[in-house]
Amino acid sequence: MLLCIAAIDPKKGWSANFVDMLGFKDEKLTDHKVGNVCAHVVHLVGSGLSSPYLSFAAGMCGLAGPLLGLANQEVLELKDVAGAKISEHARKVKDFRAVHGSKVVGEVTADMIYGGMRGIKALATETSYLDPEEGIRFRGYLIPECRDLLPKAPGGQESLPEGLFWLLLTGEVPTENQVKNLSKEWAAHADLPISILIRN
């Protein structure tokens, strides 16, 4: 595929110049025709081998763009819920560190290091916790509990990944309707945008 690279126009913004380089003239094409902003960001961040959580979170930030006028309003609910949670949690962490920042939380032995860092308190996690006895918890829920609580596809027995994504991002168990709307939004942007496809 051969693209004609246009000269940068200092009077235009980044988005308009990007569209010009792709051979189009409508700046709004960057949102819903040349390549959806959210889908593109998820692919881009994921290409750096970031975790799915970080990739999807980055994609959700794309909804804040002023040209993204056709975003699914139900999906914007997730952005609002997550935004409120993040702001609240940031304040709690700041207050906690102000009081306990210099507190010693444990000691490390050579055996613990050679034993796979077992028992070492070295990281604060909000989304998951791996217990050496009972296994992993996602936002406080064990895997069997997640299977019971999170919405499933009609006739299915396993919880949908959209439900787990919502749980990880917000700490709340989503409703069936919230998962359904998120599934629709992901499906609508499942195709790779033409701007990142390479053709011989």
C-alpha cells in the first residue's frame, strides 16, 4: 500500500495533519472511519506487551476526545464510574502514605528471595491478590465466586470477559445490561483499522 505523505501544515492540528498524511481531508475520519480512536489506542498499547487491563484502560481514555461524538453512551457510564473511583482512591492512597509512609512492613531473608519471593510484602495491588493457599482473588473475589457473580452469555456457563474487565476497572460487579453494552461496543470496533494494516 502506497501512501502519499503530505507536508505538515502548521495551521492545522495534529489530527488534521495525520488525516492529510493518510490521504483524506475530513479530520473527523480519525474517529469512525480511518480508525476508531479507542480501538487504535488499545492495539497500540497492547503492541508494547502491556497487560490487557492497561491496554483497555488506555482505550477508555480515548472517549474523552472532543471529536468522539458517536461514542456509546452506555459505555461512557464505565468511564464515569472508573473516573470517580480513581479520584477517590488516589485521595485515600495519598492520606495513607502521609500517615504510614515511613512504616516498616516486614523483613526479607535470603531463603525468601531464593524461594520465589514467597511471603515478601513488596507490592500494593488493587485489582488482584495471589494467596499461596487459596489462589488468586480479583477485587476480593475468588475465581469460583467470579464465575457465579459475573454475567454470562445466554445459555453459557462461564462469565464473560467484559464482566471481569468491568470488575477489575471499577471494583464493582457489573449488571447484565452493563456487560451487554460493553460487548456491543467492543464488537463494533473489532476490525483492525486500515491505518495499521500493512499490505504488500
